Amino acid sequence: GRGFAFRRKQKIERQYRKLLKKRRQVHSEENDQFADTYPEHLKHLYLAEEEKLKKRRRTPDDSVSSEEKVNKAADACGIYGYVCLMIISVSKMCTFSSRSAVTQELKFKNKTSNQKAKEEYEKIKAERARRKEEAEKRKQQREEAQRLYKQKKMEAYKILSKKTKKGQPNLNLQVEFLLQKIQQNT
């Protein structure tokens, strides 16, 4: 049954959920929780990535000039403004379509485990469908061959089982059947 161990497990789970809920509230109160924890030597990369994400979130009707964008990026980067300016200038040189192509390539290269699992599932599904189709084709061929074999057997049986009026086997038909068989083989 459900004894003390089960109740203890439920109590621990409740406490864990409470703890998670408190943590979520604390994190939601903080505006920029990771800004101070960036390693100094990588800070410019994180900030540049943040800028890229902000640009993606903007709607197309935002009409901000590219110079203003550069200035904002440089202000956000602070000490590392030069690197940000370089990144932005390089990204400005690329056309929009080429940037989307690059992001598409990255998406295909860096697949999530869920995407990999889906692809694997699709491959397995396609392989199973192919095998099933092949098995169905073989089965139809086998059935067709068996039908032809039975048809020939029946014709041979009809010829060989014919009797004369007195009930004796008809040797003339049997000899003709054997002659036909020999002629077909040669």
C-alpha cells in the first residue's frame, strides 16, 4: 500500500515545488540577471549576441537608421564598443537574404536533440514503409506464381485424368501431353 515512505516522498516533492516557485519569482523580479556574470574576456560576445536577438525581435515597421543602431550597439557594449562596431559593420555588409541563409545553415548544423530524434524517427519510418512495400510486392509475385502453377497443374490433371468410354486412361492424350512438354523444354 501507500505507507510512510510514499507520504514522505510526496512531502519532499511539495517542498521542492515550493522552492522552484520561489526561485522563479526571484528571477522574474531581476531585470538583467546575467549581465554581471559574464566573463570579462567574453563579455563583448554575449552583448553582441544580445543585440542580435533584440534586432530579431523588432518588427519590420521599426524605422531606425543604421547609424542609430550602431550608436546604440556601441553604447551597450561600453568598453568593447569597437568589437561591436566591427560585428555590426560586417553584418551590415551582408544582404538580408544571405544572413537568413547563414542562420538557416546554422539551424541545420546545430540541431537540437528533439530535431535529431524526429529525423531519426522519420528515417526509421521511411525504412519500415519501404520494407513493407517490398514485402507486399514479393507477396503479390509469390501469389501470382502460385496461381499460374496451380492453373498449369489443373490443366495437366484434366488432360491426364481423362478416361475412355470403358473407364480406361486415355493414353493418346497422355502421350500428346508429354510430347508438348518435351517440345516446350527444347
